[in-house]
Amino acid sequence: MRAVWYTRPGPAREVLQLGERPVAEPAPGEVRVRLLASGVNPADT
């Protein structure tokens, strides 16, 4: 799945990574939901 993530704190331009990640399979007692939209806090950009 296509995703954006970060592994360390810092300015978004320096730490955000865009790429492919494996689809997470839910564990027993968990559910997977489909995300249609997401927002970004202006302070994060």
C-alpha cells in the first residue's frame, strides 16, 4: 500500500518518506479500516 511515514522527529520536508509499505493484517480482536481521506496539520508541513 502507498503510505507516508517518519522514523524521527524533525521538519516534514526532511523526515517524511513516501513509498510502499506492506498491508497490515489485523490480529485477533482487531479490525482493518479503509481510509478515504487524511488531513495534515499545517504545523507539520
